[in-house]
Amino acid sequence: MSTEILVEFSNRYGKNSAFVLAGGGNTSYKTDDIIYIKGSGTSLATITEDGFVKMDRAKLAAIWEKNYSADSAEREAAVLADMMSAKLPGEEVKRPSVETLLHDLFAQKYVLHVHPARVNALTCSAKGKDAMVELFPDAVWVDECEPGYILAAKCREKMAEYSANNGKAAELVFLQNHGVFFAADDKDSLDALVAGVMSKLDEMIKVEPDFTPCEADETTAAKIAPVLRMCYDEEGMSAVMFTANKTVMQFAESAEAFAVLREPLSPDHIVYCKAEPLFIEDFTTEGIKAAWNELVSRRGFKPKVVFAKGIGMFTIGANLKEAKTAASVWTDCMTITTLAENFGGVRHMAPAMVDFIVNWEVESYRAKVSLAAGSQKKLGGKIALVTGSAQGFGEGIARYLASEGAAVVIADMNIAGAEKTAAAIAEEYGTPTIAVGANVSDEDSVRVMIEKTVLAFGGLDVFVNNAGIVRAGSLEEMTKANFELVTAVNYTAYFLCTKYASAVMKIQREASPEYMADIVEINSKSGLSGSNKNFAYAGSKFGGIGLTQSFALELAPYGIKVNAVCPGNLLDGPLWSDPEKGLFVQYLKAGKVPGAKTVADVRKFYESKVPLGRGCRTDDVARAVVYIIEQKYETGQAIPVTGGQEMLK
């Protein structure tokens, strides 16, 4: 029952963003002999009983009887080895929280260690200790010191002093620049203690941050993000997230306004966002790279947070999850910075402590475990946009790309359908996916589509021009309006999309000269040979291959490969089989298949033309798209996917 209580309050506080940052924090429950402590790298929000490490308290107590090296690295390695030896049989794989010793100091059964921004506004402030004494006279304050064994020893000393002076065990401990410990013997008492602390802080806080979204120069932001993405990883195996709100813009106003954010406030800010963010004022590729390289050369690490003067905040990671985590952590940093004004302004971590955290093996381990590793799939790290992908064939291509690890943008005029498809793909494959409403025949709509993609993910690696339309009919039946509609969607839109997609890819190439990107047109076998009573469609597809070859020549110097995939007879898709607008119906009505009396007759006719005896499937085409992306030495090609019906000559 007691471990059930531990899991319950761990999950409850872990899911509350006001208490837990980036899956951090830790909890414990103890009996006379055993302590159940959260495993390192696990999340309180989702932890189960199996996520806690069971440890022998007698063996932990014995650690205090030992003498360890004065050298930090040697000492922490020895303490870690002793803590690992204190695990009960069956716990060998798990690694206990680094704060296990500290948890074991409390006399109470339950312990909760969290880092609420409102608490850290006090612990990270210039007058934090004085404010704590006034607000919480029964609490213990521990000055900043090296984490791990040294922190536990300092807490042991301070808690012993408190017990001697007050005749009772401490239940509330504030750590300078590092959150708070709550301890109680039952859940209700623990919750009451937490609520009491937060209530008193609320009474003191008058100055609050304002994270209301605000207008931003998204066009400029969309030119900055791809450069930052390539600075972080020359092959583009990274993601960049853009944020603009009122508080962000206050700090982005000038280098002077930003200065207060340059130094870290807590270990979490260092672990997830490194020890220094970057401020840029020159938005050219050369200017951004120069500022980036200067920080990397000076500090020895790549920044995860970048503020652009007057533009907003960019957060960067090996994947979108890391970039979002960095955004969350830095929002916490800005919150603490603002709230600390209520307690005399911020007090940054001491430089020696910053250096210790930067090089501390424990925090490196925690970051590795808690943040997702890069995908090992074929398209892991790629950002792909597929037009016309809310349903049907485009949806199938998007799904396949997601299954291979790509982050995918579902672009379609049917925004409700696009949102539904994006949600389904994200749930099924666990890959970042967004929906964007777009009319590919409208230039402004295309421009916005590309900007939204870049602001969501940081760039664009693969553009799949899939959106298309068919209007079959003889010369007598075809209207000028239908002919121009087919041309606008199948031909002109390809030009518009390539114009704006390639602009992003060019920026990435300028920032990283070896980088390569892909534009893939979903063409048709009708682009390889004429199509009776379907000239509007065939003409647009022939033109598409002409554009593909011409774009390939123009964009080759920028490392952008442009190819076409030419599927034939996608008989099971809505393009052919839709009962009202499908090609089977259109061809039957147009009399394109001699002697055909039913849709089934039309289908059999087209199946008989395929040497492999079946219609083309979505996966057949998607595999061709992936092939094009993977290979590095083909451009300007029109690849048939027709079961042998059309062959390259």
C-alpha cells in the first residue's frame, strides 16, 4: 500500500508542470530497512513501482563511516560504487538517484524533491535565505555546494543542527539554486506541507512573467532557424523550435536586456540547455556562424538556446523532443528570473559550481537517459513535407516516411483532414508530425506553408510534391476551366513549391557546404507516354518532368537533388476507385476503354497491361521516394514505378 502511495503522488506531482521540470525531480519511501528511490533518468509523471530502486538503508548509512578522496571525480565515483552496492538483489540494472543519500537522511517515510519555479524564485534570488527565514522559520537552508556526496554531507550537518535546536526532524529543506525537499509520514501531510509553501510564496509574488504569444517577424525567423540547425549538426540531424511571446521579446529586445540570462540559475538549466545561451544580432549566415563558433570555441559546447534580437527565441536539439525540452527549461529560466525580482533579483550559480555540473558524470548520464536518442531509421533526423497528404496516396507516402523516422508535415487544403492524419501518424509512429493548411496553386499559401514548416522543425530536407488533380475528357468534352485547373495544380504549383522549398534548402547548404536535400515530384506514367482522352493530365505531367530536369540542373550547385517518381495504375487509391470522381468512372464515361460496360471492365483492362499483373500500391511508390533520398548521385531522373508497363529507355 505504501509503495502505491509513492507512485500516486510521484505521478501527480510529476504531471504538474508547476512542480517538475523536464521529467526531473525525485521521490522516495522508506521503511526501517529499505528505501525505495526513483531510478535515475526516469520520469515522475509516468513512473511505476518498477521504476524505483530498492536499497539497503544499513549499507547506505555505512557510507557515512568511510573516508573518500578529496578529488571530486574520484570521490563521486567511489560513492556511486558504494551506492550501487547498496541495491537489493534484483536491482542490478537500475541506477538510483544521485540524491539517494539525501533522501535517506529524512526521518519521515515519504520525501518529495522538486524544482518549482516559484520556489526557485526564492532559492535563486539574492535575498533568498532571508526571505526563507521570514516565510518558513521551521525550514532548513543549505547554501550552494557541489552536488552529490558533498551536498548530502552538508544537508546532513544542517539537518542535525536543526534537530538538536528544535527537538524534531526537519521536514522542509531549501537548497540554494536547486529546489526544495518536502518530507512527511503520510500523503495528506505531505500535500498539506506543499500547499502551505506554495500559498505563502503566492502571497509574496507580485511581479509575474507574461508568456502570451505575440506577433513576430516569422519570415526572418524562418531564415535564421535553418542556419542554426546546420550549425548544430552539419548533416541536419537536428531540430530547431521557434518561440515568440511577450516575455521572450522583453529579453530579446537588446543584448543588455538579455545579459541576465547568460549565466545559469540551476543544474537543470545546464543539463538540458548548456551553461550559456547565445544572443545574435547579425542574421546573415556568416554572422550567425561567427557568433556560434565564438561561443563554441570559448565554452567548448554547442548552445541549445539562441535569442535573436527583436525576433524571438530558438531552441535546438538532436531531435524535436530535445528542442521542446530546451524550450520548456528555458521558459522556466525566464520565469525564475522574472519572479526573483520579488526577492531582490537573481543570484546566479557560482562559476565553480557551473564548471562542476558541466563536467559531472552523473548529470551527463541523466541527460543521456532522459532525452531520446537519435533515430537509427533510414530517415531519422529528416524533415519531410508532403503536399496533398490528408488522405489517400499522399497520406500513404507520409505514413511510410514517418515509419522510416522522418518528421512529417501533412499539407493539404483539407486542414481538418490533415490534422486528423497528422495526429494518427504521430500516435502510430511516435514521430513529430504537424498539419498545415495549404493551397499549392496560391503563392502566398505556399510561402506560409514552408514558413510554418521551418518554424516548427527548423528546416526542410525532403519536399514531396504529391498534390495533384485529374480531369479526363476528349477534346470535345474538355473545358478551358478544367484544363487550366489541372495545369495550375499539377504544373504551376510544382514551380511554386519548388521555389519556396529550395530557398530553405539553399540556406542550409550555405551554412553547411556538404549538406544535401531532396525535392521529389510524384509524377505519373502519363508523364512518360501520352494518355488517350486524358491530355490535360498527361500534358501537365510531361511538363512536370521538364520542370524536374530543369530544376535539377539549376539546383545541383546547391546540393539539392530533384527527381520524379512516375507511378502507373494506382488502382486501389481514390484517384482511380472513387465511386464519383475516380478515373475508373471517368474513363468509363469518356469511353476510353473500348467495349467496357462497367467499372470492373475498366479495371481489368488496365491490370492486363501490367507485366507484374497488379496495380501499383502506395508502398511501391514510397519505397522509390526513400531510394531517391538515400542515394546521393541521381538527379533529374524520372523513375517509373509501373510494374514494367513503362520502362526507361
